[in-house]
Amino acid sequence: MNFQKKFLRILILFFFIILLVNTSVFADEPIIYSPAAILMDAKSGQVLYEKNANSLMFPASTTKIMTAIIALENCSLDEKITASHDAITSIKSGYTNANIQVGEQLTMEELLYALLLNSANEAANVIAERIGGTIENFAHIMNAKAIELGCTGTHFVNANGIHADNHFTTAFDLATITRYCMQNDTFRHMVSTLTYTLPATEQYPTADRILKNSNHLLTEGHPFYYPYAIGVKTGFTTQAKNCLIAASNKDGYELISIVLHAETTEDGRSARYLDTINLLEYGNQNFQPAVPENIENHVSSQENAELIITENTEEISGIDYRLFVYILLGLVVIRLLIAFLKKHVIIYRAEKLKKRARRYLNP
């Protein structure tokens, strides 16, 4: 009986050690306050973390990345565009703008900086009218592009993300769009730019329209500064709350994160920035692109890279140390089982011999 108790104790200890080993290797998933979020490998598109990633959500000004990529693919940066009366005056008071004037001529490059840095809503309208003729037609172009990229839960009705009940997307779709946009070098440069000044024009004769990037991940010295951040776009409406598309690049490993409808934490901090930093850190600490054993035998190591788990523990000669733990523990359990069985076989045989002896002694 004592042996059985010892055996059970050792068996329980064995399973406890296995559980401890497994949970110590894989970092806990990040705590995410936002209702919807996703973390994606920018190169492969592999989803590393998701929370309600396919739920329909209002995107607010994160919409503007689609407006930007369509403009970059259809217009030259030095093309001059005149701001129409409707494009400017249709933006209600209180919405973000770059103080673009009716009849003012700006280049597409200048409009895109206003669109992406300080999220100017009238800049989106000017761009939409230039490409689509009307904002409604441009929305059709946006939706067609979304379908082309494989989005299944996205529907746009405007170019800037001002709230509309039938203007929505998902975290997964937004990450898919971002991944596509970040392949464009001009887009990448613009979303990582900290400030840009619109030039003086005939309608606005002073050069005091300094556009500042609203993404605090990029601002060194800010409490939410993230040293590996390389973009991308903030968003806010009353209905969508706080949204943030972010991208990071650490040692060549690029990640995309999306958080939607974030509010503040119990202690008053910005959940969209906390969530984003937690997601990016989770990705950088636990995943990395695999390095091919023989790079010469690969046409493109980047294209053939697969994600591997980064184990922040020692490895013995390139072999996962857990394998040795499992083997040793397995051998211990097998040895105990053999001893346990041997003992009970002996006891069983002894009982049989006793019964035989009783029959001979008491015929």
C-alpha cells in the first residue's frame, strides 16, 4: 500500500513537471482590452494572435489607408488637384482637417501627407473626387479593391471613415489591407514620417500648416513610444472609439497589429496603445522567421521562411531540451511501472501458492 501511494505521488509530480515545462516555453498570450484585435506576420500573412478578428467593426480613419493606396496606384505624386467646394464644406465642424481651402491647388503628395499624418478628412474627399469623380464612385473602387485583396467582411461608403452604419470592416481584413499597403515604398515612407508642412498657396499664403503624425508609437519620448514601430494609422469616431493600425520591424522581422473600438483602462491609460505594444512585443518575443539551413539552396530565403517558436530557454546542441526532460521522466515512469507490476505479480503468485497450500493441508 505504501508503494502504491509513492507511485501515485510520483505520477502526479511527473504530469505537473510536464505541465510546467510546456507552459514555461510558450509565453502567455497578451492581455488585450480592445473588443477586436489581430497580430499578423507581414511577410507570410500568418495570424499569430486574434480576438474577434472577423467581427464587423467600424474602422474610423483607419479607412484612409485604402484611400491612400488607391491614390498611389492611380495618380502621380506631383499631379496638382483643386479642392472642390463640396469636398471641403461637406466635412462637419469638429472633424479633423488640414485647413485646405476651397479652390486651393495641392499636389497628390501633399494631400496624401495630410490624409495619413494628421488624418485630414477633407483631403480624403479631394482625393476621392479626383479618382472616382464622386465620393460614392470612389467607394465602389475601394470595395472592389477590398474584394481583390481577399477581404470578405469589408464595405466602404466614404473615403475618410466618418461614421456610417454600413461602413465597416474586420480586424483581419484591415490587417490584410495593411499588409498590401506596406509593400508600397511610398506608403511606408509616408506613414512613418513624423511631420510635414503644407506649402503656402494663393488661397493660403502662409506655410504654417504643420502636419504631425497622430501615431504616438513613432514619437520618441512619448509614453507610448515603441522603438520598432514603422507606422501606420490611427482612427477615432464616437461609434468606433479608438482604433489603431500599427506595424513594427525588429531585425527585419515585420509585424502588423490591429486594435479596434478600444477605450481606456481602469487606471485611465489608452487601451489602443497598450494593446498594440503588448501585441507587438508578444510577436517579437515569441516568433521569428526561420533561417534556411543552406541559404544557397533557396531562391529566396524570405519567401520560404516559416515561423518557428522562439524558445527563450537553453538548447543543447540545437535540440530542444524538453526532449531530454520527457525522455528522462518517461524512463522513470516506465521503471516505476515495471517495479509496480513486478511486485503485484509476485503478490498474486504468492496468493495462489497459499491457496494451493490450504487445499493440500485441509483436504
